[in-house]
Amino acid sequence: MAVDEQDELPEATQREAKLKSQIDDLQGQVTGLHKTREETNPELYLEFQILKEKFNEHPKQLEQSSEKLSQLESENLTLRDENQALNTASHKKRRFRTQVRPMPTLESPNSVMGANLPTMAPGGDALRHEKAQDAHTYNVEDSESEPEPHKEAPDGAARVESPMIAHLHQMFSQRLDAMQSMVERLPGVAPPVRKSNPDSYADTPFTDEITLIEMPRKFSFPSIKAYDGTTDPDDHVAYYRQRMLA
């Protein structure tokens, strides 16, 4: 039995030695194949190395992109807060603006304006309705709505709306006078010139300068006749020049 075991041990060692030699041969063949590939296709080997370097740089690029993304998100949040603050301030300013609609013609007022006019009712309801309508008009915020188009009223409605037209005219006149008085109270705004007589210079802003000028002692308004076209125009001009300078 001992002899058989001794015979088996050398056989096992011989097998291991054979396997090791075979593995070494295979490794040598693989390295030889790699060398031959590098020698035969150097361009492919260079491309493989470049791709390998790019693949190694890809995680770094991902990390830089994530950092830039987080930075942009923080800047976006800051800009959003600033935009919200600006919108709030603009909304507060718009509260004090009033939209002025164009005044329709008095000959054909639209039906919507006529429907919103106060009606003559007993007990002072018309006055209360007018005050409420005025308050609602001045408290409205600035909007981009356009006035509705004018609609022609029937003949019967035109006869009924004649006192309403007078009321509209009076109401707009009062509002324009109030706005004019507010403008006159602004600093640096000159008062408007109101002339009682269009042919008089008494209401003009040059009244003081005109009164300081003295009239000449021998002053007469010349009676100039139009040129009739029959005589010499030079003689005509010389004649009136002589009369003016005499």
C-alpha cells in the first residue's frame, strides 16, 4: 500500500507540472497575440487608449455638471425671489392708477353708458347711486380692457336719453374742472390763460409789457388801399412808404 501511494504522488506532481507548463504557454501566446496586434494595428491601439482616457474623464465631467446645475438652481431661486418682489411693488403702484375711458359722442351715446346712468327716483336714490358709481369708478385697478363699441339707440331711447346726455355733459365738465384745478396746484405749472374777450389783450400774459410802452404823439392809423394792378407797383409801394414816414 505504501508503494502505491508513493507511485501516485509523482504522477500528481507530473500532472501539475504539465498543467503549469500549459498555462504558461497559453499566457505566452496571449501576450504574443497582444504584441502582434499592437504591431499590426497601431492606430486601433491609439484609439483604444484615447477612448479609455475619455471614459476615465467622464465621471469628472459628471461631477462638474452636477456642481454647475446646483449653482444655477440657487441663482434661479434668487432671481425668482427678486422677480416676485418687483411684481409685488408694481401691483401696489397699479392700485392707484385709474383707467380713463374715451368719452362717447353726445349725439349717439352707447347703450351701456346709458344703462349705467342714475335714474330719477324719489327719496334721493339717484344721488346715492351716482356716488356709489363714482366711488367704484375711481377704485378700479388699471386693466387692459377696451371700451365696448358704440351701439345706435332707437328713436324712443334717444328721446329718453336726452336728459341723460345733459347729465353726462355736466358730470364730465365738473371732473375736467377738478382735474384742471389739481394740475394748477402742481409746482412749476403756469396757470392757463382764460380770455374773456378774444379781441382784447387785457387777459394775455403780456399785459404788463404792453402797458409800459408809450404811444407816439403823432400816431395815425394809415388807410392803405389794395393794389388795383393798373399802376406801377414800385410807385404804389413808394407812395405808401412816404406816407408812413411823413
